[in-house]
Amino acid sequence: MKITVSDITCNHCVMKIQKALIMKGLNAKVELSDKSVTFKNEKDLEKVVQTIKETGYTPEV
């Protein structure tokens, strides 16, 4: 699954989101190039979206 996070603007944003996802035990890849978060397990969607919001970003599902 892929979520767009249009307010990712730099590598600091990428690292901040990536660290938050890892802390929640979520395996996801954050990409600056297309401002996305990609993960395999569809059942993690709600947790991934909530974690991104808690980090201060706006996920677009």
C-alpha cells in the first residue's frame, strides 16, 4: 500500500516519520522523491496513518 504525504519536504521529514513508524513496530519505507510512505500489510493502514498524523504530517489515503 502507498500513502501520499504531501508535506514531506526534506530528509529530516523522512527520518522523523521513519523513526516514528519504527517505534510503533511498523515496517514502512518513506520516500522524499514522491512524498510517499509504502508498506506491505494492509491491516497496518490505520496505525500507519495515525502515526504519521501524530508526527505532525498529513497523510492522504
